[in-house]
Amino acid sequence: MSCLRALVCLLFPPLAVIDKGCGSLLLVTILTLCGWIPGVIGALIIVNNEG
């Protein structure tokens, strides 16, 4: 995970996972609507699991 990708995860969590698929985007969007911190944590986990 690059530093730029981590920064995007912190600022705009749904934008960071837009290339990971519809399910990931929907999950992070729902988490972000529930609260900013759960959205950031979800985005960081999804982006970190690249393999």
C-alpha cells in the first residue's frame, strides 16, 4: 500500500476502494455513512489485502 493510497483512505474512504469492486465500495460507503472512523478502518483493511 502506497502512502498516497493510505492518504486517500483517510480522506475519502469510498474513493480508495473504487477499483476493488462493487461489494467493497458498497461496504465502505455504508460504514462511512455510519461513521467516518469505521469507513476509514474498512477502507484500510480492504486496500491492505491486495493479494
